Amino acid sequence: MDLTGKRILVTGGTGLIGKELVELLIAKNPAFIRVASLDDMSRAHPDVQFYHADLRQLDTCERVARNIDVVFHLMGIKGSPKVSKERPADFFVPLIQCNTNMMDAAYREGVKWYLYTSSVGVYAPKPVMTEDDVWATFPSPNDKYPGWAKRMGELQAEVYKIQYGWDRVSIVRPANVYGRYDNFDPANAMVVPSLIRRIVDGENPLVVWGDGSPIRDFIHARDVALGMIHMVECEATEPVNLGSGKGITIKDLVEILVDISDEKPDITWDSTKPNGDAIRLFDMARALKYGWEPKISFREGLKEVYDFYKNPDNRIIAANRYNIFAEK
């Protein structure tokens, strides 16, 4: 798949990965790029058509997919495990609606290639997560609702292949993604943006839940975007993990952030709070088979995000930005 001259749609194109993806796609010389999102804060780029779109509606999905060659479906609702446990309908229902309608619209409109963004949340807790193991297990209780919603999108691609012969879907499963355009809202932020915000805001001591022992597979959003483009160009039709394959403990994460920061807060571990799953690490053999691996080191990536957020001009914090369906 050569993206030169293609008409490209990116859903969720104003989010953590979406902004990085759009910037990278512009360099591919497409015919045009169309962005569909409920977030209307990023309309400025002259090479991008922006659609303020509610993808829960099939007719809206058909409209934004019309005359499109390639869809990168990134739309998602990002939030902490605590939020997904307390407000699961905010995750499960709109994810099912948007994923189902967008893929159906792409099929109906004759899209030539479709990329579906799944999640690390589809996996059960285990030391190393391999793509083909998913369907013999259940998602972690910490990711039960968003994990099952993402799994349904993967199954939809499978049934379209069986019934309609539509074998034009790439599925990627990003690991724990962080980046410049993350959600730093304290009510919903994941671990990296939450820690960066608190450090920049001057919290001292920096109180961190658990004992720091959980191991996670972190990947920069720009690396994820590069991996998405690569899998579409390869026309990969089997699920592919996009991670580093390298385990980072939460303790390592916190210590790196403190070390690269100007604030240098003391660290206090609250071992009365839960740790979460002990380990989440991706098997990267399939991605390597397709000739892809991440380029940005963890320390380099954290420094970029810290410096970005440290600049007051970049602190665009929208309350409930990733819980956009909560009041509807």
C-alpha cells in the first residue's frame, strides 16, 4: 500500500496518537487528509480537512468515509483504570458504537484499507503478551469493559472477512502509550501524564501509589503512529503488538522523571494503595517480522513530554476531554 496520492481519513486525529499520525502522514504526500473528531481544538493545519463528527451515528460515519481510500481508526476514550471501573458505561457504550459504525461505513463506502486500533487492554495479565493468546483468555479485571469493547472491534474485522471476503483490515495493539498530546487532566490522566503534571505543579513529596514493582511496556505515541503507517504499507492483516518489548518498573519511571525534572521532588511510596497487574510486557516477534521496531528511547521520550508540558503555552487542559460522551 503506497499512501502517496491516497485520500486518508483519521478518526480521533486530534488525540494523543492522532496528532502525531497526521503530522507523519502529511509527509507521505496524500491527496488529502480528513480528520474526524469531537475535539475541535486543532483545526489550524492547512493540509487537513476537519470534520466535527459524532461517530456513534452510522450516517455520520458514512459521510466522513465517503470517497476515502484509507481509514486510520484511532478514536478512543482514554482514562485511568479507576475511571473505567467507576464509570464503565462511558467507555464501553461509545466504543462499541463508534467502532462498529465506523468499520461498517468503511466497508459500505468501498474503502481500500482500514486500520483498527485495539489496545493492551484486550490481554489477560501474564508476563509476556503474544497476539494469538488473546482469545484463550479474558481481559484483566482492571480493563474489563474497555478491553471487551476493543475485542469486539477485532471480531468485527474477522466476521467481515468471513462473510464478505473483506480482508483489508490491519489491527494494531499499542502498549502503554505516552506522548506530548496526552490527557493531563488530573481526574482522568494515566500514570505518565499524571506524574509529569504533579511534578511540574510542585508536589513535594511526590506520593505514588503502590510499591513501584509493577512492570509496564511503554511506547511513545510517535512510534505508535509510525508503526500504524508501517502496518498499512505492509498490508498486515493479523493483529500486531506495537510496544517496546522492554519492561519498565513504575519505580524506574518515577525515578527517571524526577531525575530529568527541574523540580527534583522527594518520592514517597504509599504501599497501602493497589499496584495493579504485576506485569504487562509485549512479545514483539510479529512486529519484527514485518520489519518494525520503535525508535524513541524511554528516557528521551519522557524528557520530550516533560519539556513540552513544562512550557505554559502547551498546557491546554480540557476537562473531560477523553470522557466526551459522559453527559449524553
